[in-house]
Amino acid sequence: MKINNLSNCTGCSACYSACPKSAILMVENNEGFLYPKIDDRKCVECGLCEKVCPAISPLRVQKSECKAFAAINNDEAIRIESSSGGVFTAIAEKIVTTGGEVFGAKFSEDFKSVVHSWTDNMDGLKDFRGSKYLQSSVNESFKECERFLKAGEKVLFSGTPCQIQGLKKYLRKEYENLLTVDIICHGVPSPLLWKLYVEYREKLAASR
Ligand SMILES: Cc1cc2nc3c(=O)[nH]c(=O)nc-3n(C[C@H](O)[C@H](O)[C@H](O)COP(=O)(O)OP(=O)(O)OC[C@H]3O[C@@H](n4cnc5c(N)ncnc54)[C@H](O)[C@@H]3O)c2cc1C
């Protein structure tokens, strides 16, 4: 058994991260969105990719356990750097000051893509602040997060709701030392569109 219907796939990378044979690659489609592609020569049809896929078997959430709070960051400078009140930074700072690691989305060095990464210090949080309106590449972040959790480190993992569900399905067990922050998200725009836009701006700047 292996994933063959990608109609509900969000590109969360849980299957890529879980595959014991490294038979899954995350490959860009014609709009730049990442989707899993299975190498049939490596696949042993163990079915793990289907088991961890939140689109095929979504996590069940106990709605009765949900509570809602409203808050903003007290620090005006942080609020200015953030997109929606800076609560992410407030939570992340707490984790960093107690010795933990924070995962989030940041621009790549050439600004042409967004990637998931981690930091254990305040300075590193700067890169995660602010909404980047395109799909981020999770790369090895789920595996790195699991490594920290197994070592007993406190971890905060932030991302889109699809990525957080993907992480939880990938981990396949609850960790008391894991805190997740999923941002409110209507969907991720095309990474290819962003890349073309950056290239257009680069050309424009060079022609001046
Ligand atoms: C793709 C996208 C769609 C959004 N859709 C909505 C919406 O429909 N309605 C609404 O009210 N708000 C939306 N937002 C805004 C988002 O919910 C707020 O930015 C969020 O609530 C965090 O606010 P903050 O001020 O605490 O943190 P900020 O400092 O503004 O944001 C930092 C946090 O956002 C995460 N993040 C930034 N870009 C990405 C990305 N590309 N992929 C994964 N994680 C990312 C970082 O990891 C970090 O956790 C969207 C943001 C994004 C990136």
C-alpha cells in the first residue's frame, strides 16, 4: 500500500519524513507547490506513508477541550515586526529562555523560497517573524524536531495547520515537551509565482 491519490494532499511532508526507505521526494508541480513523488524502485509498500498522511487519516481533535484567548505582544517593536500582534514571538521567547528549540518558517538566503528551520536563541527568532505568503519547505524539520523531543528538549514547532497536523501524524505519539503553534491560514500561494516575482524585481533593479 502506498499513497497514490494526491487530490487532498497539502504537501505537508509527513510521508517524506516517515518513509523508512527514503523512497519519497517532495517535488515541485507546475505552480511550484511541493507534492510527494514515490520512487517505485525503492518503495517496499509498507504503507507508512498512508498511515502518517493527515489528508488520508486526519487527527481527531476533542472540540470540548478547546479554549479561546485573545492576546497581543506588549512590546511595540515586536508587534511592528510581526503580522498579527506578535504572540508567536512571546511564546517562542519563553521556549528559548528555558533552553528549548523553536521551529518556524523563514526566507532562504536568496529570498526565492521559504524554508522551515530551527533556532535556540532570541536572534534567530527574527527570521521567523512575519507572514511569508508562500508554501514553506519542511525539509528535515520533522525529523530534527523528533530528535530534540526524544532527547528531552522543550520544542515549539510553528507553521501552517497542515504542517502541524503532518508533524503530529509523523510523530505518532504525544510528547509532553512539544508545543505547537499553527497560524490561521487560508492557504499558501504559489512558490513559483513568488520566485518569478523576485526574479522580475531583480531584473528591474539591474536595469536601472
Ligand atoms: C500562508 C499564510 C496564510 C495566512 N492566512 C491568514 C488568514 O486567512 N487569516 C488571518 O487572519 N491570518 C492569516 N495569516 C496570518 C497569520 O495567521 C499570522 O501571521 C499568525 O497569526 C501569526 O501572527 P503573529 O503576529 O503572532 O506572528 P508573526 O511574527 O506575524 O508570524 C510568525 C509565525 O508565522 C509562521 N509563518 C510565517 N510564514 C509562514 C509560512 N509561509 N508557512 C508556515 N508558517 C509561517 C512562522 O513560523 C511563525 O510561527 C496567514 C499567514 C500565512 C503565512
